[in-house]
Amino acid sequence: MKDYEGYFKYLKKRSKLGYLYRRFWLYPFICRHLEGRAIDVGCGIGDMVAYRPNTTGVDVNPSTVEYCREMGLDVVEMKPDQLPFDNEVFESAILDNVMEHIEAPEKLLAEINRVLAKKGKLVVGVPGKKGYSWDPDHKVFYDLNTLKRVMEMNGFTYENHFYLPFEFKYFDEALRQYCLYSIFNAK
């Protein structure tokens, strides 16, 4: 059984600097690639849902879902690999620091493809080497080629990528917050 309450407490420990980074640097970059109604899969404590209007969050952690709802956010609890939505109801989706927690993402990616409109956008963020090694719950490391291969095998086509805070090889092994973000299109 997962320690949902423990992970919720871990997420709540983010620093003020981390919050400011996400709000004023990360989310503006991500939002450039989102269109229309969006779904934030694995939304955690709801920062992106609170930041971007017309965004619905989903998470398997009942503690984070309850916290988000208490803040008035549009967040729904999901069962693993099952999104509680009809087909093709979102124009965009976000998987921000989620993929590395899942050993076999095929079922979740099929669900995301199902709920995305044709040619819908999916933004996937994965940590660099330092960030990956930081969290003991991380199961799979993705570099750009590995991420592209997994996504293309699951029905998505690659569009573009960027690194945040910006591309710099040294950050990969030195900065925990360094992440690769890639944009894919649904079926």
C-alpha cells in the first residue's frame, strides 16, 4: 500500500523559492504549449491547476485531491491508469514529473490519448540525472531519446522539447530541479 499521506507531506515541503520558480518561470513556459481545456495528470498539490484557468487536475493520492478540493480547485481522484472522463474532452494534457514514477506507463498513456482530442497536445516533464536520483520513488530514467521512443510506441508524435530552467549540461548532474520537457501530439 502506498504512503499517500507521507507523499502529500513531502509535496507540501516545497520551498518558497521552488514555488516562485514554478509560478513565474516553469508554468509560463509550459502554458505556451497548452491549448483549450487541459488535464494535469498527477497534479499533486495543484499548483498548475491553480495557475492555469480551464485546467482540471487528477491524482491517485486521496490526500492531495482532498487538499486541492479544499482550496476550491477542479481536481478529481483517479484510479491508477484510469482517467474518469469521456473520450476526446481535453485539448491538452500535462504529465509533469510523473512518468519517472511509473514502471509501465502504457495503460496511462493510452488513457491520456483517449481523453485528448485529435491532435491534442501532451507536455511531458521528466527530471534530469540529479533530480531522478533525489527521489527514492523514481523507477525509470528518461533522456530525450528514451522518452521519444516510449511516447511514439504509445501513439504520440514528437513535436519539440526544451530544458528548464534552460539547457546546460552541467545542470543535469548538479541541479535537482533541472528537467526535460517534451511536447507530443495525440493520435
